[in-house]
Amino acid sequence: MASNIEINQLSHTYKGGHQVLKDINLSFDSGVYGLLGPNGAGKSTLMKILCTLITPTEGQVSICGNNVTADPVSVRRQLGYLPQEFGAWRNYRIEEVLNILAQLSGMHDKKIRLEAITKALGEVGLREIADRKVKKLSGGMLRRLGIAQALIHEPKVIIVDEPTVGLDPEERIRFRNVLSDLGLDRTVLLSTHIVADLGGACKEIALLDAGKVVFQGPPRELVQAALGRVFQSSITEAELDQFEEKYVLVSTHVASNKIIVRGIANKNEIPKNAEQVTEPTLEESYLAFMTVDLQPKINCIKERICN
């Protein structure tokens, strides 16, 4: 059976000849997936194509078996979308916002619509404050309301753009937990340039760089590929400039008149007397992948796992 999202040989070139996507091949089934990459990598263009807002110049894209170019109306019935900015309803109550958006999505039966609103609010933890005005919501609550409106017509695919922008750490965790629960029986695709947004909930991560997919796989594969690259070392202040020039430093802090640095080495050449980090974070693994060519190592890992 086909996956909920199928992307085959997708390329897109804007007027003027600027190519932003180059031969993209990806597939996503049920679960939470992360689309990660630096600014300018092509994430926003890919998301717009998935949401039928842009017609690709080459390739095929389908949502739940429906082609985004040939049948955008059917795609939209299966798709829920939370844009980066969702806050134009300040003077409306939560349930009023969902009621209006549900009618706009074609839910004209009042009983069915109210049942859908109650269910969506329950899924995102807002049922108890359904009568609260939008302008009184915290950033995290506003993002959850955005998810609720994306859920109102019970889509099989939910696309979320930069999910935790402006949220405090507690709200970020709560919002990620909501998305994780939703991914149990749906496809949830998160587009972000913040590695921490993905947490441990992602089934797979796809990395885009300069319009190309440079990696797709479970987070553990990315972490395993970084082994031998991430180090921790105790250095003097005089050595700091040299380290900053030679390595990608993830963190620095002072302890007992020494500077403890944690960084990424090039081609497994960690500094002399440095300690190799045996459990790199996802962020460190991402930086290792994006700053040096780890593809041969990842291929070896995949062969070992599959065999």
C-alpha cells in the first residue's frame, strides 16, 4: 500500500530560473516525521507544494493517493495545516473559531460540527477552556488551537510549519506531546530548522540542504553516524580561539579556571587529550552531518542494521 505522503522525483524552479528543490524522493506513513534543514534549504517550498499552494515544475506528489496537481480538492479533504502564524481571531472564543472554520471546510450539519469541535478540543487539551477568548491564550495554547482547527475535519495528514516558535520550554514539551499522540493514527509532518523541536517523538527525520534530501531515516541512525565526531575537552582561555577556528563548538562553560568545550571534529580527528562523547545529542548529530560528509558512514550503518 502507498504511504500517506508520496514524493517522487520532485523538483521546483521559480520564475527567473532559481531552483529550490532538486529531485526529491520521500515517503511518510503514519507517525511523526521531521523535515529539518537550515534556512533556505527548500522546506517552505516543499510544504507549500504538499498543501497545494504551489504547483511543482517536475515530479509527482500525492496525499493519501490523491495527486496534489491533478486533484487538489481531494488532497485538501485529507490534509490539516498549521502555518507558522495563527492568531487572527483575537476577539473570538475558542469554540467560535472552530465553528467558523469547520463551516468553511464544508461541515454544514450543526450536530456533526459540534461533535467534531468537542473531539478536536479534547485531543489538544483545550476542552475545559472552550469559551475563552483567543487573545487570552498563552503561546502554547494558541498553537494547540491551531492544531485543533487542522483536526476539525479529521484529516489523515497534518502538516505543521515551525511548530514551537515563540514557546517557552514547558509549552514546547507539552506541544510536542500533543503531536506525538496525534501521530499514533495519522501522519504528522513537522517542518523546522530547530533540532530540539523534533525531540524523541519522530519516527524518521528528513534533512534538506540546498534543495536536496541529504538524509532520511530514524533519529538513531543520525546519532550513530556522529559517533567518533563529537568530543568534550578541558582547555585554557588561550586555546579557545584555536578551537573555534578548527572545530564546530556546540557549547562552552567555565569550571575551575578551565573552559569545558563540547564540539564536533572534522573527519574523526578529535583534539588530543579530548574525551570522545559516546552519546551525542540529536542536535550534535545534525551539526556533524551538516558540516562534514557522513554519508559513507550512514550507508555502513544502514547495511549493518538491515543485515
